[in-house]
Amino acid sequence: MAEMIAVSLSAKIAASLSAPAAVELSSLFAIRSGVAAAARELDLLRAFLRFADSRRGTDTPAAAWIDQVRDVAFELEDVADEYSFLSGRGFVRGCANLGAWFALSRRLRRARERLRELSVAKEEYDILPAVASAERLPAVGGSATVISRKVADTAHFLGEEEIVGFAAHRRLLIEWLAEDAEPRRTLVAVLGMGGVGKTTLATSVYKELAASFHFDCAAWVSVSKNFTTEDLLRKVFKELHRDVHTGVPTEVDEMNYRSLVEALQGFLSKKRYLVLLDDVWDAGAWYEIRSAFVENGTGSRIIITTRSQEVANLAKSTRIILLQPLSEKEAWTLFCNTTFREDTDRECPRHLELWALKILDKCSGLPLAIVSVGNLLALKEESEFAWKNVHDSLVWDESSDHRIGQVSSILNLSIDDLPYHLKRCFLYCSIYPEDFFVKRKILIRMWIAEGFVEEKKDATMEDVADDYLDQLVQRSLLQVIRKNEFGRAKRFQIHDLIRDLIISRSAKEGLFVFSKCTATFEANCNFRHLIIDQCRFSDLPTPKLAFLRSLHGFKTDLDASLLSQFRLLTVLSLWYIPTDKLPSSVTYLLNLCYLGIRSTLIKELPHELGRLHKLQTLDAKWSMVQRLPCSITKLKGLRHLILLRRQAADFRYQFPGKSVVLPDGMKNLTCLQTLKYIEADEKLVRSLGSFKRMRSLELSGVHEGNLIHLPSSISKMSRLTCLGIVSRDDHVQLDLESFSPPPLKLQKLTISGRLIGGKLPSWFGHLSNLMQLQLHSSELKEDSIRLLSSLPKLVDLSLMDTYKGNSLTFAAGCFPVLRKLKLQDLANLTHLEFQKGGLVNLHRLILGKCANLMTIPQGLEHLMHLRNLKLSEMPSELTENIQEVQELEGNHQDAGHTTIVKVICIQNECLLEKKIHTNLRTLQK
């Protein structure tokens, strides 16, 4: 953690010192050079910080040294940000505030003196650089690793009643290991977050197969984070000889790597073997030992359990099991089996059910947590008072009761394994309330605003941050809740226990404080990030929060007078705030890089918004902002501008949204990458040619007059991947043929409006990167749809009020990779046909408001991979036909070809929804 602070500070100082303003004043007080020198000194301590961090749990002096270095680092960060703030006011105002420069110079001098003292003191604490102390250095997370191994070992001795929720996975694992006829050595991976039951499942199956004589020999080995190749090979060798009468050769402990590999190859050469490698953190572990596992055509199997998607990918995608937390029913069964194991019926007494459910809710379906708390409750008196005490004191912390502490120790291993750049990004995720869906793009933009992301060669900061997110998902720390149709994650969630851990860790490091309903703070706290959930801002003790860097408010009353106190604020994010005006005090937050007022009732932005020269993101989606102040054209560093106005001052309703008018002079904002939901006029369309970095553009109000200039402007956007064009009204005819060169890098395209002649432009056939296409009111002819059918990457197609024909046929070979097809408001459509060999990868089909489509589409049974069929406000004749077929099928469905049909209809102004499971093969009959 301390190393993370040091690196973060170095990056921030580099950015601050690159600003040219007030250089004369900063040079006069030697602040610029002093801050840079302090950053270099702190950077020299990084190796020592890494070593001390590894001993934090077992070495009190080292922990104290780390805390003091952290405090100095925070003070230096304050100086750097204060320097940046004062520089942002310009030379004239800076001269008028010489007292602030003098004070800053004194603070810097004291911080540097303290840093030098701590650098000397490290020798007193026996703190060595990490490289030099490698032999003395205990394993990172050493005590946690020991606990993890003990928990893994107990998996060998669990009874059947303690293994709950894995029945289907267990059958599949046995099938892959013992019933698969593949003669080649095969890897099988069990993937999931810490504590989810990977070891329990794999060990249960391993024990059964090892005892069944299906394999000639078997070995179960815990790999863990800290291993040496030779030790790992010795463990495997000894395990394989566990049941050999002659025992383990005595010389094995003296063997080197080559001898161990040769010995294992010789022993396994003609055997069918089963090996379980438990808790593998690094794919390199397998690459270093795989040569020992001979490929002898006997059908040998190797199981790997891991928290890492990268490691799981060592196995084929069809040989990976992903474990999720238990369902409520499964969690209850495991809880009762553990807590009441000595009772014959293993049932929870009725008077304890309420507290049992509350305690179980805190476990969030994680088997390790359920078993740990169950073991604790088994020792308690069976009274409401005793169980209430357990509930109220239940904190997932390593300092808790041993049975509870082991849960956090094992989960913390995943966090400790993160490199510094991922760790600070992940800890930042604690800004979100419980069960909040984290939006990918918003989180990425906040990371960039905070200075957590560095731009790399040939990649923007957004690309780098996107990779960070992917790595956190790969490590099972973030759960993907929703993906778009081309497989990219859009929404994430953090498991409740992991969230509790990062909140606790962040608070201990003085980084975050999370407050719900009532804001409480420790004396002399120096928190950098504040999250207020359903609180009143007026309750905040502002003197203690002068060095706040980010403020996140959820459903919270906004007290305008407080914002001016947070002068070093970098991120201001407000959600569901009832106020209608953003206070002018925001414009004095000169370090502000991110301003989010998404889903608020704010109608007006301050006229002097242009003072915020460092602003990178302005997100006002689903606010009530109608137009932007003219001063926004001064924000030359703005990267993302997202505007979409809600029409009603009611948080329950937001659709439909309206675009927002921009002022003249937007051509100055040459750093823009995202410009969404804005009203097009001729001046704006002309200025779009200045946005050469544009990636995502959404325009409304397009008509013949401004469309003339659009092709020229868009042709200059060489990085454009997302484009939306919405016509002003039904009378506008969109002529898109003149786009030259066309935007060939497009991945997502939305067109709403009549296309001239009912035809797509000829260049559509060259959009080889296009993945998602939405066409509204385009009046297409069938030959234009055929033009789309050969696009090689198109996975999501929506045709809404865009086809006037009576019949629509999807021919053999068309849309080879399409996964989702939506046909809506096709008023004339009476016949829909899917020929064999077309749409071979279609997973979702949505039919909506096609008033004359009364018969089941012909050839529906040819859609062999169709999982979901949604019928929304379709004729009753069609939905009744499908329901009748389902009733005739009864219980004789082929589960392998079952499709879920969701029927949505409106009766008496009420929305009704019904799900049907049916077989497409019998549906046509």
C-alpha cells in the first residue's frame, strides 16, 4: 500500500509540474524544484516500502514506519496539489496571495526534513530493500497463506453434509475426468473467487476417483502464491509415491530441477495419472512443471483450481467450471448443516430463524464465510440475545475471531497479490454503495481523473484503464453483471464481503471514509475520498476535510456552501441529488478533473464553468440541463462530454431523453473523445472536423442543411468507433452516400431517420469492424438487408420501424456471427422465415409490435442456438399458438434444445409478463 502511494505521488507531481502557469512564483520559493526532489527521494524508498509492507502484520515497528512515511507522502501530495491550485489562478492573482506561497514553502521544507529522518530511521527498524532481503523476506501474506493451506487440507475430511450446492458441477467434473474418451493428457480448471468452494469441489471429486482404481496413481498438491519449481515437483513426486510400497526415494530432497523432471517422467511413463494442483495463482507455475507430466496417450487428467481467469485459460474453454456463490436455498442448507451438525434433524429452531437469516445475508452466499460463521454459532448459546450479538459484531476483518478472521485472510490474498497500479484502482471501487452496479466507462474516467492511469505508447489512458478493469475481472475481484452483445462488460458488481474488506483497508490507510445516513469522523482524520450515501451535507465537519480529493454523493442533500471548502477536489460525483442548480462555488475547484451530475434534477450549470481548465469529464446524462454555458469552450482539456436531458423531475422516469444545445466555439475542444446526445446545427457540424481524437459521437436534429457538412467532418475522425445520427423529424431524408472516406473503424452505429431511396449507402458493405447496428424508421428494402447479411463481425442487429415489406426471409449463410436480432414495429410484416444454415449463432430473438405477424415464424427450428425468444406486444394469435405447443410438450422436452420464451403484453393498461420453456423443434409442428 505504501509503495502504491509513492508511485501515485510521483505520477501526480509529474503532471503538476508540467503546468506552465506561475512558474516564476514557484521558482522564487523553490517549490517546483523542492517538490520534484522530494518525489525522487520518496521513489528511492520504494524497495524499502515494499519490504516493510510485507511485514506489516507481524512487525509493529515496520508498520509504524510505514504509517509515518504514508503521512509524509500525503503531506507532499497536498503540497503538489496546492501548488497546482495556486498555479491555476494565474500570475496576477498569485502575486496577490504571496502569503499562501510562503506557507506552502514552509510545509514543503518540513515534509522533506521528516522524509530524510524516516529514511535514516529505516535502519533502526531493520528495514532492508526488498531485493537484498529476499532470503529473509517472509512470504507475502505469509500468515494468510498458512491459513489458506489449512483450509485446503480440511477439504479432504469434509462430510457429505458439508458439501452443498455443487451437485451439477460435480457430475460434470466426473464426466470430464473419468468418462471422457480423450486419450491425451487433459487439463480441467475450476475457477472462482476466494472462499467460493473450488478446493472443496475439486478435492471431493479427486478423492472419489483416486480411490476408484480408475487411475493408476494420483497426487493432490497445494501450489499457492509462493512456490519454487523444485519444491513443487518434490511435492508431486512424494504424493505420487504415497501408496507405493517402497516409499519415497531418499535422494528426492537432494534432486535438482532436471533430476526431478526425469524421475517424474520415468515414474509416469506408462501410467494413467490424476493430479490436482490446488490454488494456482500464476500460469507460469504450469509452464515450469508441465514437462514432468508425460503425454503417453493413457487418458491422464490434471485439475487446476484458481482465482485467475488467465490461469483457467490453460484449459480449453469447454473444460472450465466457473463457481458462483450459493443460492439462498443452498446457503441455508449449508448453514444449518454446519451450525446444527450435532442435531439429528439439523434444523434451525424457529425462534432463531430471523437472526439466522440476517447473519446468513452477511455471508452473501460464500461457502467459506457460511461455514466459518456456522462453526462460531455452534459454540454459542441458542438464544436470540447471543445470536444478535454475533450479528452485530460480525466484521470480516483479520483481527476478528479466528473462525471469522480466516475468511478475510483468504480473501485478502487476492488483494495483496495485485500490483500497485491495480490495487489503488480496486480500492477506489469502495466508493460505491452496497449492491450498486458499477458502470465501466464512468469508473474508467474517474480513475483517469484521479491520476491512477498512465498513457502508454499507442494506447490512450482509456484503453489502459479498460485493461485494468479486465485484469480485475480475470482475478475474480469484480463480477461482470451485464455484457453488451459483442461480449464487452458494461456493468460490474463487487461481492459484499470483498467490498467490506476494501472499505476496511481503505479506511485504515486513511484513504476513504464511507458514511450512510450519519456522517461520523475520527479526530484529526485526513481522508482523501468521501462517500456520502443518503446523508445531509450540512452534517459534515468541513474543517477536517480540507484535503479531500473526491466527493461522491448518493441521494444526498447538497449544501452549496460546503463545496468551496474542498478546494483541492479532483472528482465530484453526484447521483440522485434533488437540487435544481449546481452552485457557482464549484467553479473555484480549480483542480477538478471529473464533474458528474448524472441522474440529478440540476437544470443549470454555473456561467463560469470555463474556469475549470483541468476538467476532463462532464457527465450530465439524465440530468435536466438544457444548454451549456458559453464558457465551456475554454475547457481545452475536456475529453468526455455526455449530455442527455430527462423530461420529468421524477427519478422513477427518465425515458425518453432529449438532446442538449451546445454554444458556438466548440472547435477549441480538440481533446474530445466522447460527445453524446447533442443537438446538431450547421456551426457545430462544421466544427466537428476539429475533433480528430473523437471515438464516440451521438448527434440529434440532423437535417438536409447540416448533413451536407457532416461527411467532411467525420472523415477527419480517424479513431471513430461509435456513431449515432438521429434526424430532426420524419420529413428529413438522410443521404449518407457522400461519406468519403467512410468511417471504416466503426464498431457501433445507430441511424434514426428515412434513408433516401430506402437504401443503405454502398460503403456499408465495407464496415468490416461493425458489431452493433440499430436502424430506426429507415424504410429499408429487402436488398439493403441482404447487404448487411455478410458483415463479418455483426453480432447485434435491431430493425425498428425500418422495413415496409410484407415478407422477410433470412437466407442460408446470412449473418454468420449474429447473436441478437430485434425486429420491432414492422407494421406490414405478415411472413417471417429463417432458412436452414442462416443465423447459425443467434442466441436472442426479439419480436415486438409487429401487429400483422400472427403465425409462428417459419423455420424457427433451424435456429439451433436460440436461447431466448422475446415476444413484446405481439398479436394474441401468435402467443397463444406458442403456449399451446408448450402445453402439448408437457414434460417431454429435450433439455439440450430448450428455449426460454418471454411473452409481454398489455391488458387494461397493465404490463404482464410470462415465461415459457419450449422446444423449437416441436414448436414448428
